[in-house]
Amino acid sequence: MGAHNGTELVTFGECLASFIASDPGPLAEARGFIRHIAGAEANVAVGVARLGHRVAYVGRVGADGFGTAIVRRLRGEGVDVGHLAVDDAARTGVMFRERRVVGAMDVVYHRAGSAGSRLTTADIDRAVADGVFEDVRWLHLTGITPGLSDTARAATMRALDAGRDAGATISFDINLRRRVWSDEQAAPVIRVLASRVDVVLGSTDELALVADMDPDTAPEGLAEAVAALGPATVVAKLGADGALGRDRGTSVIEPGLPVGQVVDPVGAGDAFCAGFIAGRLDGVDLATALQMGNACGALAVAASGDQAGLPDREELGRLLAGGPDTLR
């Protein structure tokens, strides 16, 4: 489905097989797990595709059953997987995580040396040569992929250049993973990325790391400091409190949507990015894009797994319109 057929969003990174505990509680007590597909950029790809946009995903999976499941899942969601390569020399990354409604979620990764971590500039160059970046409207990056390996970091920078050459809007979700790299390792890399993109999204502590400021600084101050590095738009994800967006000097805050029961909070930030990006591709204003992001985040936390709650356009429209609780 290359970009000459109208790809609107390109993203890339590592897909994982995610095993989520069947019952809430600590990982030490978990006996059963349900397999899901995860990976921040893949979650965004699926989220934007469900909202009606054409998406291409570049990456690598292992030549194993988990890799096959990932390819099938993304293809089934309508994502172009023509550049999701199968790596015969590495396995697909795996993660196990507990389910908790209160407190931090414990996650165990088995991703060192995974197929996804072996992304290189050649993977991006192939996608460019095949026209995936041709006339693409949006490129989405995260701070996870450059932390996986030196080659994945170089691939991220190469993709940024390709997006620039294509004239795409480039977004960067900081998405700091402290199990992948430390703040000290991450800070210089994510600052360079933040200075070279059009849209930066992050939680207040992530924006504070980019801006080298106190995390307790008001979101408006953090957004202003990050904007000074270069991006035209900065979005502070405020969780249940919604989101603050700053675009060329003007700030707007959109409150979060109430969620009756948080089933699984992981993946809410990716869902937010998907809703926000889809809105901007639709041509809506900043406030409406933030509302779409908040709604997608709310729907995501109400379902288990990173992708299960991602809405289609009709579901999103119903939630934003305050429709009936039950369709009869």
C-alpha cells in the first residue's frame, strides 16, 4: 500500500508479544496470562488506522509464532506491513506484566537482542526507496526505539530526515522507558529529537527531563520551555486531568473524560497520541484534537491490553457526543 497510494502516517519501532496477567495483583502471584500485541508505535498505528487513516508500519519481528501473530494482527487492522521484516537471526521481543489498579505496574521484558532492537538505517532506506515516505503527511516517533540499540537510534534519526525530506509533520512521543535506558542516557537523545520535530507529546515528568526543569513546574511552563527548543506544538499529557496543548504561543487545556472503572492503564498514552494525530490529519483545531486524544485514552484504559480499547470513528464520535450508555 506504499505512500504513492496515499499513506498518511508512517511509524516504526519494536512490536512485542505482551503477556498480561489474567487476574489483578502482583506478578509473583500471577498464574495465568493472556497474550496481546504491544509496542508503542504499533499501538498508535492501529489506533490511527481504526480512525480511518492509511498507515504504514516499518519494523522487524522474529521468525517465530509471535512475529507471525504481530504481522497478522497489524495487517488485519488495515496497517500496511510491507516493511515489517521477518528477521531470521533474532526472536520477537516478549514482555510480561501484572495488572494493578493502584500503584506502579511491574513489567518484565525479554527484549535484549530482539528483532525489533536490530532495526537499522537500511530498513528506513528500503522503505524510502519503495516510496513509503512519498507524499506521506505524518511521521510518528517515540523515545522507546532510540533507546533499544545504537542501530535503532541511527534508524530513528534517518527516519526523521526522511520525514523532513517528504515534508511530513513529525511528532515525537517522549515515552520514556527507564527499564530501557536511564534518564542520563536518554536526556541528550530526546532533547535532540524534541528540537527537530514539529510536535512533542509527553507527561509532565518527561517534558521536565527534556526542558531540564523541576517536574513540579506547572504544565504551561514546561510546555513553553520545550517549545523554546523548536517544536511548534507541545502537548502535556495529564492523565485523568486531560491534556494541555501549546501551539505557537497559545495554550489550551481540555479536561479528561471520566472513566467508571480503570481496567488497564497501560497504553493510554499511545491511544491519546492516536486520537490526537488522527484529529490533526482530519484538519481539526488543537482543542478538538486534544478532546479526541482524551477520549481515545479513556476508552483504552477501560479495556485490557494495549489495543483492545482503541475506538473506531463511530465509537469515538459517540463518546465525544455524550451518546447513550447502551445501544439498543
